[in-house]
Amino acid sequence: MHATSNLRTLKCISLLCMILIVSYLIRNSLVSLNENHSRNLSTTNFEGSIDLNVITNDSFQCVKTKLLLKEYRTTVCVHNIRKDTDVSGLIIRNGIWEEHLVTRIVRILSMNRQLSFIDIGANIGIYTMYAAKLGCKNVIAIECFRPNVERIRRAVQLENVQNQVIIMARALYNKSNAYLSLRTNIANNIGSQRLNAEVQKNENDSLVVQTIRFDDLLPVVRKRDIREAIIKIDIETSEHHLCGTGEQMFSQINIPFVMMEWANIKEIPARANLVQEFFVKRGYIPFKSVTCEPETEKDYRLWHTQDIFWIKKTHTHLCKL
Ligand SMILES: *[C@@H]1O[C@H](CO)[C@@H](O)[C@H](O)[C@H]1NC(C)=O
Ligand SMILES: *[C@@H]1O[C@H](CO)[C@@H](O)[C@H](O)[C@H]1NC(C)=O
Ligand SMILES: *[C@@H]1O[C@H](CO)[C@@H](O)[C@H](O)[C@H]1NC(C)=O
Ligand SMILES: *[C@@H]1O[C@H](CO)[C@@H](O)[C@H](O)[C@H]1NC(C)=O
């Protein structure tokens, strides 16, 4: 009697154990599936986004940047200054480049935590890295030149901000998935290449880049649940593609502020007109980048400013921060 009861207890216990073990196994495999899933969502799942966990073998220097607003400092990885006096040279010397513009972005993002940041023509990622380091949850860097992309990726790894950053290794253009050659614009400024002609794919040539339309970011924006974002764009006279290919992005998410390099594109009237019409039609006002005051001059050729801010009428307080 006693023995049978013991035996039954034992059976019960081993059955319970088995159930526990099986459920543990099932739960664990579900958990690991989920982990894979979410890791892919944040890194390699989007067309054109690169895997932020890949370690590059290239050797290059990474430096800590200047402290901005007494609070934010980050890391960027630079080029050999002989090839890049303009950007890397300045960063090595001063810890920063385009300080007043970077500070503007840092100020806006740090005081509006709901905003995402889209950095078009990210170069070696000084804007992207400050944005990520200050805690912006969704930073999308679009950069077509592979030596730059490798440097941003290394900086992202050093600062451990992989979950916040998406790097699209693409050039903004009027067509998706075309290949373009780059041509050097300014000697000693490796990041200043302009888009040249459509060519055949060549994965061995870092001067052949793949293209993206701005609306191609819609799946990324949807998966990350991005509703509001600010943009910095500096792509050597190709800025009009933001407007020509971004109809849906601009209607589906709120984009109150766009920082755009203006000095070069304003020399190409067809492109500058397209940009101006696009923003004016959508209720944006041009603001001077140095003072952050409205540009009262109607004729954009007379705007004596390297960069222009397009700010929505409803969001001009972004200048007052
Ligand atoms: C992530 O996605 C890529 C492409 O969609 C796939 O090849 C890879 O196996 C996935 N990785 C994981 C860990 O699921
Ligand atoms: C880095 O180098 C190792 C060993 O030479 C090689 O196996 C690996 O594929 C390289 N990684 C990349 C990203 O090229
Ligand atoms: C895209 O731009 C190129 C070069 O400016 C032009 O030749 C081509 O017609 C454009 N394609 C489309 C679809 O707009
Ligand atoms: C790129 O390099 C690889 C390895 O050297 C080679 O097999 C491939 O054919 C090259 N591709 C092109 C388009 O030249």
C-alpha cells in the first residue's frame, strides 16, 4: 500500500517534471524565435539597411567629439585627414564640424523626445551619432559611400546604440535600386562626391552606389511606428529628390523641420524651384540657418545662407528652443 502510493507519487513527480521540461523547452524556443525576430527588425530586415553587428576589418581612427549643451558627447570614426581635411580634419582638431547646425539638431531632439531623426547624406555620421547618443529612439542614416558607412557602423558599435540606428547604404535618387557612379567634387573632401551617371552594379567599387527613393522608407517608418521626424539633408545638389520622391512620407508622417544645404542647389534653378514649391505648398517657411529667423527675401537666389531650414508654420517655436 505504502509502496504503491510512493510509486504513484514518484510517477506523478516525473510526469510533472516532464511537463515542466517540455513547457520550458517550448517557451525557450519561442523566446529565441522572438529574439531573432526583433533583432532582425532593428537591423537587417529592411531593404538596404545594413547589419550593425558585422565587425569590419578596416582600420581607422575613432575619436570622442566635443561636449554640446554641456551634456552630449559621442564618437565618430574619421578618414585619414590627407583625404578629408574638410570634415575629418576639423573633427580631429575641434571635436566637431558644422557646430551651430549640429547643436540646433541636438537642441531640438533633446527637447522633443517623440521626434525621430532622418540624416540624409550622413557622411561619417556626426549628426547621426549625436542624435543616437542623446537618446533619440529612431535614427535613420542614409549614406551611399561605403567607407563612410563602415565608419558610422563602427561608431554605432563603440557607443552601443545599435537598437536606435538604421543605416541605409543608399543614395537618394528618382528611382529605386539603380546604380550610379560618384564623382569627386572637392579634392581633400572625400565625402563631397556628387551623383554622376547610371552604371552597372559593381560591388567591388565603392564609387558605384545603389539608389533609393525617399518613399522607400515607408516600410521602415511603419515597422518602427515613426509618426514625427526631423530631417537633415546635405547631398551635393541632389536635395530635390527628397521632394520628388517623398510625397507619401511627407503626407504620412509629421515632418516639422528640414535642415537643407542650399548654397549649391540654388545654382540649379530647376531643382531649387522644385524644392521651394514643394515646401511652400505644404505650409513651410524658410528660416535662416545662422539666426533661425524667417527669410523675408522672396527670391531664393538672394538668400545669402549656406543652409536653409524649412519649418512648418505651426512649428516655428523650434527656432526658439
Ligand atoms: C535576418 O533576416 C535576413 C534577411 O531577411 C536573413 O537572411 C537572416 O537569416 C535573418 N536572421 C535571423 C537571426 O533571423
Ligand atoms: C575580417 O577578416 C576575417 C579574417 O581575415 C575574415 O574571416 C572576415 O570575413 C572579415 N570580415 C569582413 C567583414 O570582411
Ligand atoms: C531621373 O534622373 C535622371 C538624371 O537626372 C533623368 O535622366 C531621368 O529621366 C530621371 N528619371 C525619372 C524616372 O524621373
Ligand atoms: C568582385 O570581386 C570578386 C572577388 O574578387 C569577383 O569574384 C567578382 O567578379 C567581382 N565583381 C565585379 C562586378 O567585378
